[in-house]
Amino acid sequence: MAGCCSLKNLCEYETSKVVRIQSVYYGSLRWAIITVVFLYVCVVLIADKRYQKKDAIISSVHTKVKGVAQTDLRIWDTAEYTIPMQGIDSFFVVTNIIMTENQVQGVCAEFPIARAVCSTDKSCMKGRMDPLSSGIQTGKCVKYNTTIKTCEITAWCPVESMKNAPMPAILQSAENFTVLIKNNIHFPKFNYTTRNISPEFNISCTYNKNTASRCPIFRLGDILQAAGENFSEVAIQGGIMAIEINWDCNLDKWLHRCGPKYGFRRLDDKKTNEALYPGYNFRFAKYYKQANGKEERTLIKAYGIRFDILVFGTAGQFDFFELLVYIGSALSYFGLAQLVVDFLITSYTFPCFRSNPVKEYYYRKKCESVPGPRWTLLYVSFVDEPHILMVDTLLRTSLQNIKGEILHRRRGGSTVAAKRLLQSPDEAASVRNSQELQPLRKKEEAPSAHERLSWCCCGKCRPAQSYLEQLCCRRQDGACLTVSALFERLVLRRATLEFILLYKEPLLDLKAESLNKPLRHCAYEQYVHWRFGDDDHLEKRAVIPNCCRWRIRETFPSESGEYSGFKRKY
């Protein structure tokens, strides 16, 4: 059976109920927002090519530097001013140099740095090595020149005697050197490969942003100029420059485009002070053998510009699935129209907004407040009060003394049960003419002689330990509701209750010995329908007074003498 119910549920369809508000203002606002969202979605779809599948680039770079420079002492060609690559996709060009020739292993005076200057041998310590020193101290203090003494060291002598880069740069004419950049790229998702050198490449061209933007040969001076730098200034202490190659490829057949775009910028901080070693430089040596077999070297401190080639980019190609995904995600943007309009309609409920009768009318048509299940929520009805009380608090005293919120009865709700249960016009007339059905009066019947409970006002209630069951049918002293003829006819009359049970279950055996329990529960329901009306929410949380509950139990007692009491329902 459970399987059939589950299969049946699979064949069901649920849809939302729509409240259509006929308003020119809100209608125009909704369509205006939808139009703006539609235009935004279309612009993004086309501008960002959201209909394409994307792939990242795989790249390789090869460079060749060309040029010859002449200084006062020598000619510099490619083999001398270009140093083997010190990083991936980069090359280095020497622009300035400090050369210390004829160095051999021996002892000599240290260059006068702060920790090497001395006056006596006591200022020097044998075996001391300073990170800024050129060697290891021997413990002697010797003359560096006619005016300064420094500690003697074991090192390559003579030590480097020049600490600042020459000005102007020795190879400032390197700005006229050129570099050829060969860049091959591949997009694996589309199995597409290309390079930055076209088949009709002109070997005599030089890159120019306006006239030769696809030429792969670059003049070094133009690179620095494009980055906003002066080559002569950078050449003194060196620097790090970036050559950016951006591949933004559209591989659609109807609009194919895939070519490089070049950009240039400086990577190192040109504002760095002298203490942090500005620019870019390093040392290397060239070694020789003298005629006597002794080793000799030439120490070179090279200043220059390192060019890092940064390749990045993506390729895109039309993909139907990507288009569907974008359209699906873009549809959620159209919900902004409803969100804005709903906010304006419900804004009157916020404290910072003025009350608006029109918005309140729309709000009541659109929204229905349904209280959630609460353990402490109860409903109480007193015969001497015309309304129903809603109690929503944890009971710390008898329910009789709790002051709740007043709920007005629905029109006709309290008479539905009476009209339904009166079986014939004659019987209804007899009930109307009965003096016993007249409104209960306080002086109608005196309380019983025995001691009355503190929370009881009718004298018919029995002691109860639970605060929930300490509830009387009246708020003020007077006759009990159970002595009313209408209570007898609507709640306790066996024929009426049997008729209701047969209506619910036609084959019920009315002669069964265990019939008292269904009759008792049916009487409870009849009381709730009579006093609270046909409201399912009130019915589940309504509390029957102590005196009425025990009157029903006396009429339809339990065989075991045990009763379950009030149970909360949700």
C-alpha cells in the first residue's frame, strides 16, 4: 500500500498560486525592471562571450638579442652583454659594469668599510669574517692608502675598489639593441596551436604599437619608453622589465581571431633606497692561468636589465551547453522585479515607513499569516465571557488565572454545532422554549456546601495537580455550565453521540461493551465544536474545563478508571 502511495505521489504536479494586483504603478515598475535586466543579460552574453567554452593557454618562449656597442676601451657584441637566462622565459642585457682585473689569491688590505677600518692590530681579529667583507682577517692592521688603515685579509687581491655604479652607464647605447621573441602557444581543449610570427613576417620590421603591432622584433629603448621609463637612467643600476603577451582568441568559425597583444611595465621598485640595493646586478668572474701556472681572474660586477616575458590568455569557442547554463542562471535575475515590487508592497509593515492603506490592502490579499506550532499555545472559553482567550506562555500557576489575548468568535461559528445537532424542528423549538436554556445567571444556583477550590468559580470542579487542568467553565462565581439543558443535549445526549459515530463509521456496533470510550471522545469533540466553533486550528489546542470534562467522564466512564487527560496537538 505504501508503495502505491509513493507511486501515486510521483504522478502529482504542484504549482504556485498567483495573486494578480491590478495596478498601473506596480505593473509599469515590474516591466521596467524586466527590461533593464533583459538588456543587461544580452550585453553580458555578447560582451563577455558567455556562450563560449573557455580554455587556458600553454606557452613556450625563445629569444634572440642582436646589437653591437662601442665604448672607449672595447667593442661589445652579443656574447659579452647577454648573460645566459637566470629564469624561465627571461633574458638579461648588461648596461653597466665594474671590472676588477688581475686578481690572485693572497693577502691585502680590505676595502675601507665601517668594520674594516682600524688603527692598531688590536682592532683586527684573526679568522674574523664579515658578510660585507671580501675575505678573512689575518689579525694585522695595514695601510689601505696614505690616509686610511684597514684590516689585512686573505682574499682575491686586489679587492674590488669601486662600490658605486659608473655614471653614465658604460653601455647606455644598448637601448638600440633589438630582441626577437618567438612565442608558440597551444589550447589543448580545442587542439589549436599557433605562434606570434606570421608566415608573411618581415625580418626588417620593428615593433610599433600603431604601425607594426604584430612585429615580434622589439627595440630595448622602445620597451622602456612604452613602460614610462628612461633607458639612460635605468641602465645605471639596472632593473626588471616585463614584456606581456596577451592572447585573447575567438575560435568561432564565423568570427575567428587569434593574435598577440603586447604590453610593457616595470616590475622592480625604482624608489628603493641605497640600503636595499636598488636596481638589478650580480657578480661573476673569468679565470685564467699565468705563465707560472698561478690562477688569475677578472671579477665583473654586472648591472643590467632583466626582461621577463609573461604570456597569458584564453581561447573561447561556441558551446551549446555553456549557452544553456548561462540562460538558466540569467533567468534568476528576472526575479528581481518581483522582489522589488514585493518589497514596496510589504514596506508599510516596517517601522521606518509610513502606514499606507493601499499597500496594506495589497499585503492582506497577498500574504496569509499562519502561526507555527507552539508547545505553550492554548485556547480557553468561559461561559460568562463572549470571546475566546489565547494563552501562549509557560504555565506557572493555574490556567484559570492566566490572562491571555482576546480572540473574537467568528460570526455564526458558535451556533453551527447547535443547528447541526438539533434533529427536528420540534426538538429545536422545545430547546428554545426551555427555561433551562436561558442565559446562566449568577444567582441561579448557589455553590455547594463543601469547600470550593481556589481556582473554581462554579463549585463543580475537582482537584487537579496539573496547572493545565485547573480550569473552570466560568470566570466569575455562578452556576456551572454542566447543569445547562443545552450541555445535556449537545454534549451528553447518547442518541446524538451515537448518530455522529454512525455517521463517521456506519458499521459501528452500538451494543459493544467498550462503546464508552468513543462516546466520551465524541462528547469532547462536541463540546469543543460548541464552544470554539468549527476552526481546526482552535480545535486542536482548545482546553475543556475541569468540571465539563469530569461531567463527561461520569456519563461515559472508563472501565479501568484511568483517563489520558489533555494532549497537545499540532
